[in-house]
Amino acid sequence: MTAPLGKDLLGLESLSGDQIRLILDTAEPFKEISERAIKKVPTLRGATIVNLFFEASTRTRVSFEFAEKRLSADSVNIAASNSSVSKGETLVDTARNLEAMRIDMVVIRHGASGAAQFLAERIESNVINAGDGTHEHPTQGLLDLLTLRDHFKRLDGIKVCICGDVLHSRVARSNIWGLKKMGAIVGVCGPRSLLPNAIDDMGVTVFNRIEEAIEWADALNILRLQLERMQGGYIPSLREYNRVFGVTRERLDRVKRDVLILHPGPMNRGVEIDSDVADGPFSVILDQVTNGVAVRMAVLYLLSGGKPELAEAAKKGGER
Amino acid sequence: MTTRALLLRGGHLVDPSTNTDAVGDLFLCDGKVEAFGSRLGVDDDNPGLETIDCRGLVVSPGFIDVHCHLREPGREDVETIATGARAAAAGGFTAVCAMPNTDPVTDNQAAVGFIIRQAQIANASRVYPIGAITVGQKGIALAEFGEMIAAGAVALSDDGKPVASAQLMRTALEYARTFGVPVADHCEDPTLALGGAMNEGAMSAKLGLRGIPSEAEEIMAIRDILLARRTGGHIHLCHMSTKGSVELIRWGKERQVNVTAEVCPHHLSLTEDCVDGYDTNAKMNPPLRTQADVDALQQAVRDGTIDVIATDHAPHHYDEKEREFADAPNGIVGLETALAVNITWLVKPGIIDVKTLVEKMSCAPAKIFHLPGGSFRKGSVADVTVFDPKATWTVDAKRFRSKGRNTPYGGQELTGQVHLTVVDGRVIYRRQD
């Protein structure tokens, strides 16, 4: 059986709008599992999944782990810092050794752009990209789309501005591709030193002023400003960044509309986002986290060969 | 008297240096060109005479590659002078210039002598060492040019590492001028290129790879053109990759600056699109650029702005390329595909003719680097390349003489095939059917 997404999920750039819609629709029936007292269904019973994390991660790793466990898959976590990787093993050798233990899927987080594709081309198992360098983070993009769709009841035509360090952000890339494929209108806002030079070729509107971005947008997706960027000389100081580009209550209050606030986390409160915005009435930051588990369940289910229309039945251990 | 003689009969003789472009014979005697043309008075009774039928093939002065990396000493697992010289022969190159970024660096007369000795033992294509500009290629102190040149170095270069200090580069150009050799310049502003893995542009933005902007090359190209103008030294700009660089070279040449330039076959044929999918065999420095750059470079070869086509042959171990893109080393092998890539992308579409190709691969390199060869003039060294400009073949890296397998052309059908490589009047490579 040909899986509806193909063998791997490497990025949203390579998916069609229909495939993205399929994942989001498939996530809907899985949302309910996490609301049960006993949060477990037998859908992926017998599947073996390796979570291979070469970079530190709490949110994404735990979210994948819960998604796997709630679908009854057997999963193991490998962190690079205490594995054979620290003994100098190459990525391809690590993967081949894991595969020799007859696994079904690998979820990989890696600091190098293209690492997930590299792995996918060399092993038979399904590969899910949980973030590769500054390339893509597709499940984050999908959970952002699901959260936006929950709120606006559509994605077509909504205006979403991605704010901050687009240059180094895999979340930004997955959001740009995903939103555009779903018909949303995409803006970016940040200092030009943190936007790719070729941003104009990506079909987005560029805002130099956060005030203009807020004025324009239905939703802001505020990226984490990685603190090492300041040492890299991309911006003069965190203080100035907050003063010029920070999303503050005062700036939001100037527009008379509600502007939805998303953030992929972890947040630097008082830098890219002020606390009263993060904790405010229009913040859906924790909804994103909740949706993350459902979206990842949907991805695991579809990649394992599950049929989208049978997702509800599959929760009871029926045919996939 | 018995002499060692080789008669290449009935080929299409192409030698821009003597303005030759006609069917005829080429007669080589005791390692020198004796005569060429039709109806040569060759003594068929000479027992030392070998005759090779070259009908339907192009016979040209031997190709000379002024830019390759043979990895010895230091990385003999990747290439040796012997395997590199045999790969060169298979690619139709009768001579190659070996860049000094070996381990240890070729920055002294003993190291130069070692390369010459290894090349003699290899007994294939000629190998001319290039000495380092600075000790250890560290960009701090000038290496001993005089002694290296006396030992056989033909040029100076810190290839792979730019000379960051303008003052040091100025001195290098002045000091090299004393000895009449070119300074082969790796143009790259180290701060702009820092951490870059590919061309900066739409593809790097999409792939999330750090880019190297065109300006990293162009800023240093114009700096060194200006320093050549100031000093009168000969700057040879290596592996030019951008449209902007072409304009800067043109600017320098219009002002009679002593500047020459080379381009690699891959920059004349491929674009940054090859990096899509993170193919590490499309990773080199300078990186593959855009179609506009390729077009400008092709035109620059045609109009003479760019003098030389050189391979930048850079073999790497399979394991080193079989990894994450950002961590993979720069470079591809090129000696055994150069002719075919040039014919496929330049001659076949009519951008240049075979005569211009021979000029760029043989005559101009000899002239610019003051090397023997590059001509059929009587008394020139008997270095000759015979090739079929129309034959097609499919690139199979496993069949390379080079130890390197890192080519972006694997599996592609190319046009143009080397049949015979002659060095010093001896056949060192003959195509096996």
C-alpha cells in the first residue's frame, strides 16, 4: 500500500496542500485521546520507533514520545550526548545499526540542515524530521497550522506574520511553505540582518516595523531569538531588540482588532515577547503544545500506512 | 641512426599557437615536435618509428591543468601523485600543476623537490609543483619563493585559504615579480564566507544552509587586481565563479593590469540547483552559482576575458563526502571529465569552437604559467592529446584512475572522449574499448 505521505516526512516544502490538509484532518480524531482518563489506544501496537535526538529538546521530544506511547508504539529515546555518536560514530552508521535491530520509524532532530533527508535516503525505515539545522521543522509547522485553523476555522486568506530570526529558523521555513500551500498570506518581520537575503523570492511580504506587521496581521508567530545570535553580531543587543521588535501589550493595544499570538517556544520573556502578551487572552501558545501531540499522532499513523478515513476505527485497534 | 619517433597520422590538427586547423600528420622525434602538416617526409624504414592512425580525431597540443590537488604528501589514501598523474593522463592532460595545500604544506624547496621526484617515479603526466605564498599557508610570513622556484615550482598560491592581509598580498606580488612567476589567487573574503556551505541565494534560503555571497569572491578579486596594478606583479585569479568577477577581470584587462583568470568546468556547466537534495558532490568552494553566472562565465571564455579552463581537481574520501552537507569537505574530482564537460556545455551548443577549447586547455595555460608545451612549433615538447569531439560516453566514477569518486556528473552521458595522451613523445594513455 502506498502511504498517502510517501515514506518520510522531511519538510512541508515537498508536500502538497492536499497532503497537509490530510494530516490536519487526520489529527482531529486523535485530539480526543489526550483528553481521556486513560490516554492510550492500540493503533500502533507492535511498531518500533527510535527518537534520535542530536540536539537538546524538551518540547518536541516529549511531544513525539507521548504521541508514540498514546498510540501504543514501542519507542526508545537516544540523545547524542550519551550515545556512540559521542564516540565519533557517523550519522549513517548510527542509523544503519539502529535499523539492523529492525525498527519501523526514526524521528530525528539534528543540527545540520539536510540531516533528515540524508538519513531517509539511506535507510528503509520511515523518517520523520523533528528539526534539521536551519532547514525545516515540519511537525511544528503542522501544529501551528492546526492551531490557526482551530481558531479561524480556515487557513485560506488569513494573514500570518512570522516575527524575528527567520534566517536561522527552521520553524519559519516550515511555516512559510505550509501557510502558503494552504492559501494563507504570509508576512515576515525582523531586522534585515536576520532575514535571508533572498526573502523576496519566497513570496512573502516583508515588514521592517513590528507596528506595521501588527497592523496587517490576523496572527503573529513570534520566533525565539536565539541568544547566540547576539554574539554572532547580527543584532547589537537584546535590549534594543525588545525595544524595536518586541511584541508588547502596548503595541498590540494600538490596533483595535484581536491579533492571535503564537510562539514555538521556548520563549525569551521580555525579549521577543512580553509576559503579558504570552499570558494574555489572545495567546494560543499552550494550545500549540496540545495540538503538537495530535499532529504527531496523525503523522505517525499516516506514515505507518494508516488510512486517513479509518483513523477513528484505528483508535479502537481496528484495521488501519 | 635510430631515433625514437611517433607519427600521428591523418588527424584533425588543432593548434591555435601556430594557427593550425587542418587535417594532417604530426611527427614527434626524440621527445620534440619535428614537423606537422600534410605530406611529411617521414622515413618509414626507421625501426624506432611507431605510427598511429588518428583519422576522425582531433590532435592538439597536450592539455595543461594549472589547478589540481594531488593530496600527496599527507592524504595518500585519497590521491597520490602517481594516481593523480595517471588520472590526468586519462583526461588528456599531459601536465598538471599541483596546489601546495598538502600536509605538510609545499612551502619550501625540499617539499617542491619531493613532488618532482614522486612525479618522475609515476612516469605519467608531468607534474609541476606550486609553492605556498606563506609559510604553512597561514597568511603570516612569506615562504621562500626563490628557493622553491629554483627547485622547480612554477607559481605561488595559498589556494584553499585566501591571503587575508592586503599588505602581505602586495608584497607577494612584488616578490613574485622578481622571479617572473604568477601568484595564483584564491579569492575569498574570509569574513563574508565564514561558515558558508553553498552559494548565497534562493537555494540557500530554501535549504537552510549558510551561504557564501558572490561578493566574498569579488571583493578579493578587485583587491588583488588593484594590487597587481600597483605592483606590476602577475595575479592569476583561480576558479572564478561569478558574473561580477568577470566584469572586474574585464575592468583590469582594459587597463592593462597583469591579470589572468581561470574557470572550472563545473562553474561553466552546473548551478546551485544541483545542491537541492543536499548532494555533497555538488559542494565545492567557490560554490556553484546561478544560471546568470554560468552564462557570464561561458561568454567570458568565448570573448577571452577568462584565459584558462582548469579543473580544481579535488579528490576526497567516500566517507568524508557521505555525511551531513555542512560538514562535508569542499571539492570534486575533475581531471577525467574536464574535456567532456567542456565539449558538452561549450562546444556542442556552439559557444566556443574546438580551437578555442584547445587554446583554453593547452596554449594559454602554457603561456601564462611559462610551461613547456601548448604548441606544435618545431622543437616544442612532444606532449599531445588526441580526442574524439563527437563520441559520447557515460560517466562511471568507479572507472576513474583517480582514487576520488566525488563527481556530480556520475551517470550522465557526456560528449567528447580522450583517445591518446602523449608525453615526451611516449604514449602514456590509450583508450581501451
